[in-house]
Amino acid sequence: MKRRSIYVFVSTALAMLVPSPGRFVYGLALVLQLNLVMLIGILINSLTKTLKLEEESSVILLGSTVFTTILFRQIMVLINPEVVLTLGFVIYLMPISFFFLGYLFSDVEDPLGKRLKFTFSHILTFSVYALLYFLIRDVFGYGTITYFGSGFNIVEKVLLDPEKVSIFSLLASIPGSLLFSAVVLFIHIVVRNKSNIIKNVEACE
């Protein structure tokens, strides 16, 4: 992972994962919002280049990001108001991360297809981490798994005895969420660094 990618991961983890409820269903909603915001942002940024509005691109991009967030929130209100009420301000924290805005501005000269491929290779990787993160917190923090059922209603299935998972209840709290994020990031960096070392050794042989 490149240094900037690590910063993006950390900033997004702090803004999106840590303060959010430790339920898998809310992770699904936030990951969907993240991918939607990034997609619209890249398209808008490419459009500003086509229209030769580079000087105004920062304002346009920020405005489109906020608009997409509000639109997503209103759609969720219609689909399942409970999700919006529970997530609260987290919906507004995640998409306006300045690190992600920096990602949208990167490599503007590249073709749209290449930018989409580059950006979403990072976003989809983070999405997998985020979903696993929420799943682990849900299962071990509460002993349940929550997801969207028919009509987008929230379904909760009990997987573990609450008394048996009480020792892991810290994962359901914000301090536990912060600690868990740090552990996941550390493991990822170690694995990535070892992978890079192996590749460099093989290249030298």
C-alpha cells in the first residue's frame, strides 16, 4: 500500500468505521454510499475537465459530493428510515473526507476508464475490509448478524449466545472500534510489506 493509500485508509476508517454502529447492515449502507459518492465524484470531475472548468472543479466536486450524500440519505429515508436515524451524522462524515477528495483529483489527465479502474481498485479493497470489519463487530460484539431482508427491512439473526460473546463486547463500543481499526491496519501493512519484499527478492533472482 502506498503512503497516500495508507492515509486514505486511516482517514476513512476514522470517519466511517469508528463512530458507526457495529452492525453489518449499517456497514452495507455505508459501503454503498461510499461507492456511489466516489463514482459520481469521478464522473463529475471528468466532466469539468471536458467543459474546461478546471478552476471551478474543487467547488463543483465538493458540491456534487454533498448533493450525492443528501440524495442518498433521502433515498434511505424512503427505503428504511431506521438506518438514517441510527447512522446520524456518520452519513455526512464519510464522503467529505479531504483525503478522498484528493484521490478524486489525482491523475486527472488520465482517461476516464483508467481513472475508474485505478480508484475503484482501492475503493473496492477498502469496501471488503469495511464489510469484514462490520461483520466481525456484529458477530463477536453482539452475537448476531444483521442484513437487509425483503422490503429493505433490517433482519437480525442470533448466531452466538450473548453470554458467551460478552468478553468481546468491547468491539461494539467506539474505543473497541478504534482499537480494532488500528489492529486491522497494522496487519494489512505487515502483510503488504512482506508481499513487496518477496516480489523484490524474486525480481532480483
